[in-house]
Amino acid sequence: MGESHIYTSADDLRWHVRRDRLPLGAQGTPPVFARLVYCLGYGETALLDGLPHQRNSGTRQFWDLFGRLAGTGRSPRRREHPILEARLQWKIRTLEILRNLGVWVTDASLHAMYAPGGKRVGSRLCQALHQSWWEGYGAQQLSNLGPQKVWIIGKTVADVCDRLAIPYDGWIYQPGAGRSPTRDLTRGWKELLEDVSAF
């Protein structure tokens, strides 16, 4: 579970993913643009039928996390891989591997906690949004899915889950977490990779 998605504005919803530019196996994806890591147009403005007002930078740090879990490596960077189709093939391959492993990331909030550019709502509101998600949706979602393992992405999310008594198996730091002498960014990765490989 991650913290939340990025806020998708009314302006963003005007734009659509040009499915004719997607590889054949991905042309059935939803056409609406959303600032979600699973939207192939998020971070790939060339796939959209227009230009959002807010920068469309995507979340490559989450793609790196996906690549590490799937064994496909670091996500291709535009400057190193300028051909859109090559980047899309990597993303689709990575998602297919994760799907086959039974790995899926969901947000611990139905409402976005971040705006494009990194602006975040306050911590009290974040806690209230997590609690609302858990009580109104999340507990039922996890019960219905019956996951073998639940991992948290981000120490802040793990702390909130502890306060709300939301069960999970482990946590890793948020991708892009800042380095500090007291923070071991490799924490939890060995166990997470072991859990994924056990599927």
C-alpha cells in the first residue's frame, strides 16, 4: 500500500491517452488520463491528446520500485531512451510480470494527498483520510482480496497504519526518501523480495 495518488484536476480529465500509440497488448487500457502510476499517459505527455496545465512528470521512482520487484531493473529514462515505444514496452512488461506474481499497489486513501509538484496536505488531514479509507473501504477491500502479504510503502504510512491498527507484514521507505545517518533506505527490501519470490 502506498500513501496516495497525485491529485487529478478537472483540466487533467479533459485529456485522454491516445490508445492508437500504445502497443497492441495495451490498447484496451482506460483512455482517461489520471495522475496514477498505472496510467500509461502519466509521465508520458506524448501519449496524450493535449497538454495538461500542470507538468506531467510521472512517478519514475515508483516505476523503479516496480522494476526492482519484477526483476526488470530501473525504469528507462527519457534522455537515455528517447523512443516512447521502448519505454512503454518496459512498463507493460513490468506490469505483466507483477500481475503474474500477484503484486499490486493500492493507495491507503481514496483522496489524493499530493498535488502536482509535490505539495502535500497536512499530517492531520492525511491521518483523517487514511482512517476514512480504512473504515469506509480499505478494510473491506483487503478482506475481499485476501492477500497473502501486505507491504507498506513509506514510513509515514506505516506509522498511520500502526495508529489505526491496520495489519501489514512489513514496510519499506517511500521511493525517493531522503538520506540521513539514521535512515537505512534498504530496510525491509530483503524480506519484501523474499515474499515476492515466494509467489
